[in-house]
Amino acid sequence: MKISAEIPVHHLPQTDFYASYTDGIKLGEFGISHRIDFFAIIWFLEDAGLHYIDFDPYPIKKNMVYLVARNQVHSLPGDAPNTRTIIFSKRFFDSIEEDDLRFLFAPFNNAGISLPNELVEPLTHLFELMQLESKLQQGNRLLHLYTNAFLVHILRLSHNSEATDAYQDERMRKLFELIGSHYKTQKFASFYADQIGLTARRLNQLVKEKLDLSVSQLIYNYTLIEAKREISHSVKSFKEIAIELGFREQSYFSRFFKKQTGLSPERFRQENP
């Protein structure tokens, strides 16, 4: 069985921000699964099959935009389609002031956003301003303004998303942040409820109302994403992965993974070398 020594990582060159068409991006091989060390806005300019975010398939359609967060795993099998791509560092991302714009990059919120015809030309001009400003290298002030404007349009288009709507609730924002930090060690709703100032029952009711999920299912989502990353590109044993993700026994982890994906960890590793 072939096991990768580690997942390839694409790094942003020595800059906080970069905007380019496909032929200007030289970060490594895009056809294989790779982790990105930055945040990316990928705007596809043609129909071209599928691409994969954290091993799940998504359609490549003309004028569809995807947002990919730092540490997510991405791949573009076959020839790279024409794109407009905006990439920026964690430092640049952290300086985006509006919480709801940062939340657009939540790792479980990967569905693409289709741009309506009336927005294609204005957003193209905005992209070209980003591209010009990034080449001038005269600071990030205008780049922040352009990026915020672009993301505000994406936010408006995504308002039918349950996850985006849920983030308007301060309690839900806090929950997402807490789970993102503690999902490996804290598996019960009571921990998160205490931190937010709610009962576990009320927190589960809130999550059910907003997302039609339970707190446990949200924790499972985070756990499953990281499990896929570790299984696919790691020399770690399944036992080591299970322990790191907070499972007492490898057998519990294997049952959890198969229930969520339909595949055993062994089979998933074979199919994603």
C-alpha cells in the first residue's frame, strides 16, 4: 500500500496577497491533493468537470466561485481550467474586520457560489484592480477595501445558506469558534454550552433551529474533515490518528469513520494515496 510521507503543501510566495489568472499561479502540482497554507478565492471561467475540497467533489462551472480556507485540502484533476484566483495570507485574513466575511471560509461551508450575469463585469473590474494593486506592492489598504467589497457580494449571494444565516447569531459564532479549537478533546455539548452560557438542551435546540443538526453532528463534521486529511496523507497509524482525534480506541474511530463515509479508514487510504 502506498502511503504519502506527508501531504504536499502549497505556500504563498513572500507576500500577503496575490491575484492572478491561471497561468500566473506557480505554487506546485494542482492535480494531486495538496494542503494550502493560505486562503483562496477561486473563480472558475469555464465548465471543466470536478475539483475536490477536503476530498469531497464539487462542480467546476463557469462563473462559480469557491472559497477555500487555510489548511484545507484541494485538488484539480486533469488540466487546470481557466480561473481568476485571489490568495492571501493568514495575517491578511485575520485583519478582515467583519466576522461574517471571515466565516465565509468556514471549512464545512464549501459549496460554490454562482455569480449572476449582472455581477460578472463589475467583479471582473474589481479583480483587475486587486491584480494591479498587488503588483504595485504599496501596502494593503486598497487590497483590504477591494477584498471586503468582493466578499460582501459573495455574502449577499450566499444568504440562502443555512450556515451563513446561522452565523448572524452571536451564540452560533461562538460555538463555531469553540468547536474549531476544542473538537479533538471536547466531544459533549455540555462543555460548549457552559462556555456560551446556555444549557446543553437549549444549545442543541438552537443548533437544530439554525442548521438542522445537533452539536454532536457539528463536532463530527470537524472530526471527519481532519480524519480524512490525516488518513490520506500521513505515515501515522490508524491508532495514532484515532488517539489524536480524541477516540479512546481505534475500533471506535473505525466505526465512526465508516458510518460517516461508507468506507473503512483502510479503504479510504487506499483510494486516496
